Amino acid sequence: MTENRRTNDPQGVRRRIIDAAYDAFVSQGYIATGMLELRARASVSGGAMAHHFPSKRELGLAVIRDRVAEAVRQTWINPLHACADAPTAIDLIFGNIIDELTLKGSVSGCPLNNMAMEVSQHDPEMRDVLSEVFYAWHDALSEKFQADVASKRASDLNPSSLATLAIAAYSGAMAIAKACQDVGPLVDCRSELAATLATKYHSVT
Amino acid sequence: MTENRRTNDPQGVRRRIIDAAYDAFVSQGYIATGMLELRARASVSGGAMAHHFPSKRELGLAVIRDRVAEAVRQTWINPLHACADAPTAIDLIFGNIIDELTLKGSVSGCPLNNMAMEVSQHDPEMRDVLSEVFYAWHDALSEKFQADVASKRASDLNPSSLATLAIAAYSGAMAIAKACQDVGPLVDCRSELAATLATKYHSVT
DNA sequence: CTCCTAACAGGTCGATCATCCTGTTTTGGA
DNA sequence: TCCAAAACAGGATGATCGACCTGTTAGGAG
């Protein structure tokens, strides 16, 4: 009698929806992805979708808060904490991304940038949430530079503006790489950033 | 008898459509802008729109070829040719954009990037056209660096990868500035780029 | 067991999307 | 002067969008 029994797994369904939405938003874009396609990707009914996310906007906000912020944390902030100094971390992060994209064969872009470019103009609340992620990213890198100065690894550098340059170079290189479907821009920026940082850090070689 | 006479000005109508489309695509996005809205913005009938641009895609391609490429030429390539060396030009270009955005009070982003981020994944032909604009931009800056080396203004620099860094930093800073609605990232990247280039150029101060 | 609510199912709604249609007017050669 | 083609006008089209609706079922508190 209980055949075709419904799952009734709220956390699981919610997670499936957000996962599907994150993948779709990052690879195709927020506006270009329809709720119907999302329901098919996550294999959920319209009722379940409406129950967990009454509107596409709230789903977008959840994706930013739960997945995009986490992606920035994993690819940038965590390596930053794990490495000895900022230049080492930045070179490692660029290397990881380059390897990953070379393996995959296509460039879908920086998740944070992809979302930000599309929605930040239309929705002030989404913009605020996305801004916070940018600020957290910038603060983490800026503090690392500051720590490197404090530990006498480097001198004569402005931690805040240098962090902005690194983030902008990464974001921009990802954007160009996505537009041209070529990892070249990331390779170029990796070496140029390394060279720039080398002039500010005391050589230990 | 000839009251309410139709204009019959093909070039003018086409120009009005492309102008309206460029403004809308850059400020709101390509997908977010509907053909109906564009018809209203340009004050053209459905028949006129269909006659000049049978599909939204062709209108997008025309906007990229006619307006986006021109915008890159005016804001980047022309100043590059007009200035004595690359660092002077880059500083001027960043200064111009910062002043302009400060005046306007809002950041709508880099036209090329805005278009590229949205459509390059869905349409290979658009991606190719956009890539060409990126390459033209990169080539112009790269050649300027090369010329500076040839004229003994600078040494020990890789023209191609340095050009990539400058373009990526600009694009990325614009993207962040758009997301946060703050010109700060552009100011930071301007000074950091100037400092980086100063180490490679022979001081003439 | 009762009962209330969260968790879902499945379909429907008006709005808007891009595209295309049938006419009408103007233009530019022949 | 004539006529084909270009340049419009003003809707109509089906598809798809996001939102929402009424039911049905599971889970947990009492």
C-alpha cells in the first residue's frame, strides 16, 4: 500500500534544490535558468519547490549564502590560512584553478563573479549579500599581507590595495578565460602576480 | 495629406535600435532586456524591429560589433596610442573611468565584460566576436609595452602577460566595483598597477 | 489514537518572452 | 511612368516564465 511512498526528507530535498541551482546558476547564469529546469534537475515537484523556496529570488539568496560563499572559502580563504605566506597561497590557488580547468577542458568562470554580474544591478539585497562575500575575501587576503609584514616577510606594501589587485586580477582573468574559453589569462596573471609580489617580499631563496 | 508620415530612415532607425540596445544590455543585461522594452526605448514598431534585426541574437551581435568594440577602442586603445608610454596611458584611463563613475554615482560595469559574462556560454558565435575584441584590446596594450621596451623606456618585462594583468585587473576591478557599487577597487588597482609598472620602467622623475 | 502542521504532489494562472504575420507606404532603378 | 523591393505599421502566435493553487500524506505533540 505504501508503494511510491513520498520521501519526506526536507533537508535532503532542500539540499538537492540548492545543489542543482548552484550548478545551473554558475554554468548557465541565474536569469537563463528557469524554475522548471531546476525542478527537473533536482527531481522535485512544483509543490516541494514552492514550499522550500517561495520565489526564485529566495533560492538565489540561499545559493549565494550557502554555496557561493562556501566556494570562495574553500578555494581562497582556506588555502590562505594553510600557507606560510600570501604569495605562496596565491600561486597555489592559481595553480589549482589552472589544473582544474585544464582537466575539465572548459571555463565556467568564478561563481561569485558570475552571480554578481547578473543580479547585483537588479536586486539590492542580493548585491549586499554578494558584497559581503567580496569583503570577506578581501579581508582574509588583506590580513594575510598584514601578517606577512608583521612577521618581517615583506615590507613597503599596502595590504588592502594589494589584496584588491590580486582579487581583481583573479576575477578578471577568470572572466576573460570564460569569454575566450582559454586558461591563458590565468597563467599570465599567475606569473605576473608572482613577479610583482616577489619585489615586495624578502627573497629567501 | 501627408500627416503622420512615416520616417523611412533605415540608417537612423537601425542606429536608434542599436543605441537603445547597447544602453539596455550594458545597464540591465542582455537576457534581462526584452525585445518589447527595446522597441519602446527606440520608439520603433515590431515590423521595423523585425526588418532590421530578425532575431535578438543578431541584434546582440550588431551591438557587440558596432558599440562594444567601439567602446573598448575609445576608452582604451585610443588613449594608448595618444600617450607617451603604457603606464601613463593606463593611469589616465583608470583616472577617466574613476572620475566618470564618481560623477555618475553608479557603476554599470565594463560593457565588454557585461556582455561576455552573459552570452559567451550560450552562443559560440557571440563568444568568438567577443574574444576578438579582447584580443584586439590585449594586442594594443601588448604592443605598447613592446614599443616602450624598444624605446628603452622599460626593460625586463613580458609585454603579453603584463598586458593580460592590466586588462584582468581592470575588468576584475570593474566587476567588483559594480557588485559593491563602489569605485574603491578601481582606485586600489590604479595605484597598485602604477607601482608595479614603476618598478619595470626607468624612472624619469 | 487524535490532530495539527510541515512536507510534498500536480496542475493552473496571467504575464511576458521572442518571433512572425499580413498589410501599407516609400524608394530607387528600368 | 511603372514596378519590384525595401522600409515600415500593428498586431497575433505559441512557448515559457515565475508564482500560486487546491489536495494529499507523513511526522510529531498531546
